[in-house]
Amino acid sequence: MQAVVLIYNWTDSVQVLPLYMAIRVVASSYLFLSGYGHFTYFWHTGDISLSRFFQVCKKSFTTTYKFSLFNVYKYKIRYERGYLNIKC
């Protein structure tokens, strides 16, 4: 799923409405599956501690930061332009 989102961003496919909608579904399903995975881990192990919480936060935020280093220019341009006019 992460590779699909990266390719979508690198190719600047936000202009195509069906791809935009599909990526929204992929992103929301990724968040759901991530939350479900963490819930089942906590449910089975009972490891609800601050150290585990900070490990998960560190893994999530450092991965996002590393990916953003490679895409700084494209994200900056995309959010400056706005992209409110999505074509069908």
C-alpha cells in the first residue's frame, strides 16, 4: 500500500479523479489496518506501556519523515498550488 501511495505522489496523479478516489480508499484502509493491528497486539499481549507507545510513535514518525525528505519539492509545490481543480 505504501508503494502505491508513493508512486501516486511521484507521478503527480492527483489530477485524475478515479485515481484520487482510489488512493483515498487505500490510505483510509491502511490507517484502519494499522489501528487494528495495534489493537490486536495490545489485546493479546497486554503490553500497554509508555515505552511501547513511544516505540510505535517513533517508528511511524521517522518513516514519514524519511519519505518526506525525498519528496520535499513536490509536496511543497503541490500544497502551494492547491490542486482544487481535479479533472475527471
